[in-house]
Amino acid sequence: MTETLEHPVTVSDRAAKRIARILANEPAGTDLRVSVEGGGCSGLQYKYDLVTEREDDDLVIEKNGIAVLIDSISLQYMAGSEIDFVDDLIGQSFQINNPNAVAGCGCGTSFTI
């Protein structure tokens, strides 16, 4: 599956750079998988995994030599989102700016649609 205007998910330059740093220490062919699963204090939460296999229904977002994978079920919850990386006084973390989320929690990984 390719990125389309119907289900766009983007990766910021900061996130792509951080992902590249993480993947530099992993075996060749490793990608970052971002998925949505039930749980967290708001009902749904983001999950980040390093994987070496792609599924047929994955959205593959390639940027600056890295690839982020999102499965088709998670994509329903993430359409229109931007995956970003933030480094501030509180700490470093990946954050997903999701226009579909109507509520979230302080940790930034849990949300409600």
C-alpha cells in the first residue's frame, strides 16, 4: 500500500532523524512499526516496534532512508496524523499529532477517538 491523500500519515524530519539513529544499531532491513492497540488510560494507545518483516497491508512511509510501517487497522485510527519526535525539558519521545483524537492523556501515548 502506498501513502495516499485519503489516508495520509507523515513523518517529521526530527522523527526521521531519530529513527535513523535508532536503526543504525539494528540489523539491515529493520523498520519501525507504529500501531494502535486497545489499552492505556484513554482507551487506545500507540505501540512502537522494530521489525524485519513487512505485511502485505502495511502503509510504508519512506523518508530520508528510513521506513515507518503502519498496518491497515491502525491506519484507520491514524489517518491524517504526523509522527514527530520531541526533545524538551520533560524528556525525549515520539509524539503522534492525531487529528482524530478527541482526548488524550499526559503521557502522549494514549488517546480516545
